[in-house]
Amino acid sequence: MTSLADTAPSRVGRVRWRRFAITIVPALTLAVMLVLLSTQAVLAVSLSISGEAFTVTAGVLKGYGFEQFPVTDHSAINDLPGDSNHISLMATAIRSAKISHLCQNVKIGPISMVIRAGDGSTPVSATDLVVDANEFSGNASFFHLSQGQDASTLSQVPGVRGPAGAFALQASRVTITHLRQHAYATTAGTFTLPGFSLRLGGSC
């Protein structure tokens, strides 16, 4: 006769592989999808934003590798136009930029905060710069411009692309004078601000 003590050790440490597979496969699939989406910058260009806009102006911007395409950002507030917490914006991405006479005006409650840089001989420099804005103006010159391209096929800024089927443009080089943007978010790989100054009150 086989006792309970004889059979118990055979059960210890046994893995139910079918149940394990059912649990782990969806998790691995989701992880792979997130990695692929991150690699294609589908997630990176859709941000959670405060919903507070700020103004950015510059005397001259010179950029290498330029892209522009639509994005939908998610706001923490729900009093945006249409009473929704989603806002449609245009993402402007530049692989490498030099910016002179940069000014940024941010409203913090009733007070405005003004940041300036690049007013001297050394301009502001940035890499992998992405600005999400709903207004963009200035005098622009593009080199090797491609307009109406599928946003998912953009190639000027490594790793930064828009949604498939969306209208987009890209250029190998861009020069913009008297730049003005009404922006909601800015990201950059590096951002160097020579002659940085900050003050409360005033405007750009």
C-alpha cells in the first residue's frame, strides 16, 4: 500500500504548464506591443499635459531634421474647448536646433513667469526637440521638403513618428525667423540655455 507520505514529495514544486502559459502569454504580448510602440514613438508623442498653455518666441531657429504631424494629448483638466480632456495639437520635432533670443512665458496662477536665453553670442541648443502646439507662426525656409507624407513613415528625427495615415511634412533643414508658438508641452533629449534668466511678471 502506498502512503500519503510517499506521494506528497512528487507534488512539491510541480508547475502546471498549461495554466502558466495562459497567464504569461497575454502579459508577454502586451509587453512586446509596448516595446514596439515605444520604439516607433507612438506613445512618446501622446502626452499627459497640465492643460495650461505657454508662449514660446525666438528671433531665429535653425534646425536639422524637421518633422510636423498631428497628435492628441490628454489634459488633467476638463475645461478645454468641447469640454473634453483631449486636445488636438501639432507636434513639431527637430533633430538638432540652434535658437537665438528664446523667450518662454508661462502663466502660474495670476503671475506670469518669463524665461529668456540665447540673447548673447551663443544660441540655445537642443537635440530631439518636440513641441506640441496649437499655433505656430514665423517666416520659414525649408530644404528638401516633403509634404503630405504619411506620418508613420517620417525619418528625419530618429524614433519620432506620428500616427499611421495622418498628414505630415518633413524637411532636411529649416530656418524660421520671428518664431511664435502657443504650446502645451515640450520635450528634448538635451536643452542647453546659455545666458539663462527667469523673472516673475512681464511677457515675451
